[in-house]
Amino acid sequence: MAIRKTLPTPFGVEATYHHVSALQIHYRERVCDVVVSSFLDETARRADCQPLGTLETIRLGFAELGAKTEPGRDAVYAALMARSEWMGAEAV
């Protein structure tokens, strides 16, 4: 699963394919920290190319994820896409 949306990168190239590359769950605080890596496109991601960049760590609360225990992958992507910075994005 990934998110498709055109976003600028520090290299002056636009990235269109964004993938959760790390997820750290903090059970006591009931939050998780998500790291999203950005690639030129899906082909670059599948070819194991290095990401063009990573977005700042995004903290999501279990309530935001609709999770009572451990959040699932689909819930993480849905919560990311519900945020204003991902408006207009497409799940792929």
C-alpha cells in the first residue's frame, strides 16, 4: 500500500509515490510515530531505489486510527490521507 500525490522534494524533483517506511508504536501513550518515504514514482520504489526524501515523523493517536489495541496498516494509511496535507491523494 502507498499514497500517490505529487509533492516537491529538496532536490527540485517532484515525488509522486509515498510509502510508510517505519512505524513505531507507543502502547503506553496510545500513539504511533510514522515515517513516510517519498519516491519519484512506483517504479523507483519497486526497483529498490533510495527515497528522494522522508517526511517529518508524523504522530498519530490510536483514537485517530480508530484502534483500541494495535493499529493496522490500512488504518495508518487512512489516517494519513485524512490529514490536510494529503488532501486529494490516492491510495495505491
